[in-house]
Amino acid sequence: MKKIILVICAFIGSYALEAQVTAPQPSPTSKLEQKVGLTDVTVAYSRPSMRGRTIFGDLVPYGELWRTGANQNTIVTFSDDVKIGGKEVKKGSYALYSKPNKDSWEVYFYSDTNNWGNPEKWDASKVVASVTAKTYELPFKVETFTIDVDNLSNNGASFGIVWESTYVEVPFEVPTVDKAMASIEKVMAGPQAGDYYAAAVYYLQEGKDLDQAQEWIDKSISMQNEPPFWMLRQKSLIQAKNGDTNGAIETAKQSLAAAEKAGNKDYVKLNQDSLAEWGAK
């Protein structure tokens, strides 16, 4: 009996150790998502509060590297290549570090995001861009550390870093002009082969106007130097469903030859089965 009681006590003790209390975090996480021009910008960070403390020059010492937030390092993500401080920064995620000073901050975009706080060893080769940002004194106090995306325009914006009575602005540029011009030129040049192909296949699948589907698939194929077997396959199916069996057989033979050349056994069989079904000789 004594042994059973000891086992039960041990079980209860281990359960108590594993139990976790759910409570608010002192520096809750936040995620900001902002469209700048045509580029998606995301900032994931933790937000400490003042709680009666002096922040800059005390809790956050001047001239020392800071994670620019709390807990895990702040992470900024760009969906396109951008420009920061006149330097090209590839699309992707970067840790945001800074060295606050009274009149200005050094702000760093760091390629290694797998740190809890500051890196154990700072690697200058991982700094993809850095900016010297002027500080502005606010006429009021901001209790909770905040990062926002301000000064939005089609071609850029600024990271606004605010805490206590300090505001720091870090501008960046986005490639809206290049992306917009590329889109305009593509649309104005007319549909591409893939557009015609997708529209034709949709009409085939949905049983819509097969004459229109035939016109679109023909345009798509005419834009190819060597039409792929899968495109020819869809053309043969459109022809067959539209009552042009002879045309379907001829196209299926072309698709079969292209599939054999590409070594695609699945499409070889599909075409062979269709040719048999349509009475090809």
C-alpha cells in the first residue's frame, strides 16, 4: 500500500511540473502587414512597455546593439527586391537591429533571422543594408514600443519606430514602377500562349462554346515553336468533342509523337487510348 501511495504522489508531482499556466506576456507579439505600392511588407516583433522605466539611455543603453523590440529579434519581410539606404536588398526576411543614440540611430537589416535577441557573434557580412536615422522628440509619451509603416506612396514608405518620446524614421523604396510597367506591357501586347491555352481548356471542361475553345487553342499552338504534347492533347480533345474526329486523330498522332520524344509514358498511353477510341488506323 505504501508503495502505491508513493507512485500516486510521484504521478501527481510530475503532472504538476508539466502543467503550464496561461497568462499574458509582458511583451506581446505583433504582426504588421502592409501593401506598399505592389510589394507586401510584413513586420513581426514583440512590444515591451515602459512601465515607469526610463527607456533610451537607460533600459536601452546608447551606443549598444539592440534587438529593436523584445524576445526574439524583430523580423521584416519583403515580397520583392527593395532599396534601403540606396542599397539593393533582395526579397526575403531580415532581422532588424539598431544602435540607438540620442540624436540618431544606426539601423541594420541582418540576413540571419534565427536569433533570440542579438546574435551571439555579430557578423558584419550579414548586414545587407544599414541606415543612419535621425531621432525626433515627440511632445508626448508612447507607452508601448511600436513599429509602423508610414509615409506610404506608390514607390516607397518608411518604418516608423516609436517608444517613450522618441521617433525614428527608416525609409525604403519598392519597385512599383518596374512591376507596373511590366504588367502594362504584357497586357497591352495581348494574351500570351498560356492565357489562350487556359481559356480553351476551361471552355472544354465546362462544356462552353467549343468553336471559341478551338480558336483559342489554335492561337496558343501558333505561338509555340514546337507545341508541347500536353497542349496538342487538349486540342485533340476539343476537336473530338466538337465532332471533328479526323482532325482529333491527326492532332492526337502529333501529341503521341511529341510525348514519345519527351519520354512521357502517361501521355503516350492517353493518346493511344484516344486514337483507338476514335477508330484511327
